[in-house]
Amino acid sequence: MQEDRVMATDPSKKRKAGGSETTPDQRGAAPPSGRVPRKLYERELLRLQAELVQLQGWVRAESARLVVVFEGRDGAGKGGTIQRVTQYLNPRVARIVALPAPTERERGTWYFQRYIEQLPSAGEIVLFDRSWYNRAGVERVMGFCTKEEYGRFLNQCPIFERLLVEDGILLRKYWFSVSEDEQERRFRSRLEDPMRRWKLSPMDLESMTRWEAYSQAKDEMFVHTDIEEAPWYVVDGTDKRRARLNMIAHLLSTIGYHDVKPAPLKLPPRPKSTGYVRAPVESQTFVPDHVAELLAHGSAARG
């Protein structure tokens, strides 16, 4: 069963009571067919990443604050997309926030409090790999919060996000969608790959048995939080390459940034030696030359 797609409304359109508008071509649209060719993907990804670097420069120059929320199904491609977004960005400007389970002290604070501490300062970009929407997703489905806490979240979240936007924060929210079959295929691939098995948690596997519960939670969450000031944008994760390109291209299209030319830099001339004599190389401990062993074994094998 393909996950129901509730497309985010154009912010310029008027909302209907109780939910967001969708156009006929958006409602239940079939997933795109055909995998994006690697060469096309790599060429366009590099171009978009160059634009992200320009966006970063603009954020710093304008002292802007950008928050990007990544949510969605387990295995839908959020992590891989975040990696591509930040690949060429300065980690001092763009940082990823992936909070663990709350501590005992944090459980005794206002729910949004620990997320507020992670919000960007002027000239920063923050990407939330999972966010305050944990309460509307895993906490709701797995029973980690009470009905009262869940209801309070649905009431407070739109207010919270409107306050962020009113204060000047650029808030973008992306929901990554994937079908049941594709999610299971990716889970099996991770399970059989020792290099990626760490990506699977008992909670991920539990999500397979609660597919409909997560669908219901997501639909209810959209009804309450797909607001004009901070709409949800759905990313079809069937093809990871397509999902990455579509998400990054859309993010860039929603921000009126421009290329900020950095101050010109020039390498200074090296000063003349003052006669200082460095310690002998032999006095230092170097790492073993592992590559030399590989090359020697390779030559022996070819011989």
C-alpha cells in the first residue's frame, strides 16, 4: 500500500477549515517512474550544492536564521539527503541536530524547551534530523506520551511555529514518504549489510508492524500543523536520487538569497628563515605506511 500523500498547500492559497487544500493532480499522485541516471544526478547535485554554498554565504551576510525540519517514514531517505545538503557547507554555519531520547531532567521541562535551545543564532542554519514532531509520530504511536500531552502538542505546535516565523526565522518542513514495499526492501538491505546495520533500531523494525498507525498519526498531524506560515512539503522518497534533487531544489527556490561575493583573499609571501632548526624527523612517530603494503601486495599479485 502506497502511503497517502497529503501535499502541502501553496502558502499563498487560503486554507480550508480543518485541513489544507490540495489540487486534483496532487491528491494521490502516482510516484515518479524511472531511476535518475547517475551522471545526471551527480551533475545536478553538484550544481545544487554550489547553490547551497551561495545560500550559506547569504545567510551569514544577512544574519539570517534558517531551520529545516526533516521528518518522515523510517528508511525514506532523510539521512542521506541531509548528508548531501551539508556536504560542502561550513559546519560552523550549518549544523545537524539529532537529539537522543530526553533525559530525566528534560522530561520535566516544557516539551519544546530542549528544541528551542538548538535554534540558530544570526547567520546560522540548523537542520533537524527528527524534531519536535517526535511527539506527533513515534511518541503518539508507541504510547510514549499521554493523550493529554499529545493533544497539548497539537494545540501548541502551530502557535510555536508561528512565533518562530514571526521572529524572523526561515522555517521549512519536509516529510519524506515511501511505500511499504520499498521501506521493507531498504530495511532488509541494511539488515544484511554489516556496514549499515547500525541504521536499524528496534524502533525502526516496530514501525513496520504499525504502518497504518503511523499513517493515521501523520495524517492527523498534517491537519493541525500544515499551516500557512509553515506548510509541510512532501518528498517522494521512492528514488533516493530524485528525492535529494527535488528537496534541495525546492528549498533553494523558497528563499530569496543571492550570491554574496566574499572578501578577496591573497596568499601572503612566506617570511625569510630566522635560522630555526627543526627537530630531526626520526624523533617523531609516524603512522605506519599502510598504503605501501597495499601497493607491494598489488605488485606481487600482478607479478
